[in-house]
Amino acid sequence: MARYIKANPKVASFLRVENERNTVKDGNYLLWQADMLKFGPLTQLNETLAQIGGIALMAHEAREEQDGTVTRPLPVATDPRFIMDTEQEAAPAEDQPGNGEDQPGNGETVTEGEQTEAATGGESEEITAGDVGNVEDIVDFAPEEETE
């Protein structure tokens, strides 16, 4: 089942889709699952979500976000390129990524299952490589031919 990805404006800008994707009431964007291919294969979606500070949403959850009936907070990105300025100011220095700790935050280790629950709002579903969402939006990533 395809997912929508709620991500902050820095992610949408990085992907150059800020004029092509919907925004939600809190100013964040609803991206397509296929947009995540820019960061790696969909089999690594949980790692990508942590990197960009995004969450995966099912269709009805994305609709709630668009309608403004539910607003889900985004986690702080582990990649400094995607940390919003207000999040950098609000978080203490020891909580920032890149401080030599394996896990950002209060030092607790988060298991893969907990990451999946956090990223999907408590629901867990296996996403396979063939589950890419909107096929017409996938760009052919064939390597270019080398010229001599």
C-alpha cells in the first residue's frame, strides 16, 4: 500500500517539489512515496524518514492533515540539512545530531520496531520494493552511457 510522507519545507525544497505537492495546515508538505527514491530504496524508508524528519501516512491520515482535523508533529531530522531553524534553537546542543552519539535525544536506544511505529503512527506494514505508489511519477534512473 502506498504511503504519503509528511515532511518539512526544507525536504520539499531539496526535492524541488514545493510547487508541485500539497501543503498542510501546519506549513509542512505531503510528499509522494516515490519522492523518497531520491534518498534511497523504499526498503530503507524508515531510515529515510529518520534522516529527513518525516512521517509516513496512510491516505486517510493524509486527508486528516489536509483538512486540519489532525496535525501530527514531525520528529527532528537526523540529517542537519533538514533540521528546521526553530528546531535547532529549541533543542539543547547535546540533543543535536552529529554529537558523537549513536542516537539523538536522551540516550535511549530505539529499536527498529519502535522506529516503524513512530514513523507510521503506531501501525506497522511491510513495504516492499515493488510498492512504489504512483508508477507514472517514477523517473527512469538508468545509468548514462559512457562516451570515449
